[in-house]
Amino acid sequence: MKREYVKDFFIFGWKQALCCIFPVIIFMTLALSKVVELPFIQRYDFILLVCILAQLILVWTKIESVDELKVITVFHIIGLCLELYKVHMGSWLYPEEGVTKIAGVPLYSGFMYASVSSYVCQAWKRFDLHLINWPSKYMAILVSIGIYANFFTHHFMVDVRWILIALIVILFYKSHIRFTVSTETYRIHTILSFMLVAFFIWLAENISTFLGAWRYPDQELSWRIVHWGKISSWFMLVIITIIIVAELKRIKYPKQVKGA
């Protein structure tokens, strides 16, 4: 039995790596463009071009489906709108030049949000995810809207993220996710899965800012670790991502999303 767990551990790691294909492409592009001088194209424009080509190749090779591309596109738009607002409010900035920048925001930035949804879509099919005791469609959508709205409104109103987190705990405290690695099926509490994904995105954010993808105000003079409080922001964003993917999956695969 222990041998099977060890085998599943390595298979789990391999499948997780496959789920991260698109995020890894973005990281590699950030790293390459950081150390290699590009002669005919601005760095931000180069990253955008690579992201577009990567998406086309992933669909062409059937690693991602057309339906998954639609979901990823939705998150690109959601993320880009958030970026435009946050940069305008001075939450962070993109210091380099680029032809494909709008109001100080490079268009490639939306792909960083899209990469999160790409990971969720890949994990869904590679691990045959089943959501158990999932909240009702209406409650899940309302929570998503509330979370997304708070990213905007907390700049001029009270930040209600902790109220939203309390609501999330109430909605998901009975929920768990079933996933299959090889033949064995495991389960993890839904909120714990949100937290783990948010933590790893925070680690990725530290790498991204180190590679100059964007900068926070306290990183202008020199790079420093991103404040741990940002994990709560990613926690909220992960919830929006998984809820939207789950609700779309519920339409086509209702047996994989079971209500409480």
C-alpha cells in the first residue's frame, strides 16, 4: 500500500507539472526576456506575442480544447480590466515601454490571470475533479461578483474582504474536492485547496516581480519580497476562477459538481 502512495506522489507531481504548462511558458519568457536583449521588439510586446502563440499551439496540439480557450479568454478580459484599474490607482506599475500598452498596462498582463484558469482547466481533466457539497449556483455567482467588486471598491469604500472570507467559510465548510491520481481517489477540503493554490501563486508572483513583470511601489528602488498579505488577494481570485470554471462545468458535466 505504501508503495502505491509513493507511486501516486510522483504521478501527482508529474500531472501538476503538466497542468502548469502555460504558466511555465510565461515564466520562461519572462526569464529569457530579462537576460537577453531583444533587438527588434520591446520586451512587453515580445511576451504578448509568445503568449498568443503558446495558446494557439496548445489548442492545435489539443492540450487545451476550444472550450477551455474560451474560459481562458474570459479570464484574460477579467484580469485586464482589473489591471487597468489597479495601475490607474497606483497599486502597481509596469515600468518598461511597449507598443501594446494601454493606459500603462501591457496586454500580456491579462494572460497571467488566464494562466490561473488554464491551470484549473488542466487540473480538472487530468485529475478528474469532482466537487462535493458545492454551493448553489446563485450563491456561488453572488460571492464571485462580491469578491471581484471589492477589488475595485475597497479603494474608496470599506474593504470587506474579511466579511467575504467569512461568507466563503460558511458556504464551503462542508465542501471537498475528489481527485484521482492514477487509480486511487483522494479528497481535499475545498477551502484548503483554495489556500494552497493561492500560496503557490504568491510564490510565482515573487518570481514574476523579481523578473520585472511588474513592480509594486515598495519595489521601485530594489526588489523585495511581496507582502504576505497579498496571499489573501490571490485566495479571493482563485475562488473566482474555480467558481466560474465549476459553474461552466456544471452545465456540461453536472455529475462532477454536486450541490450540498
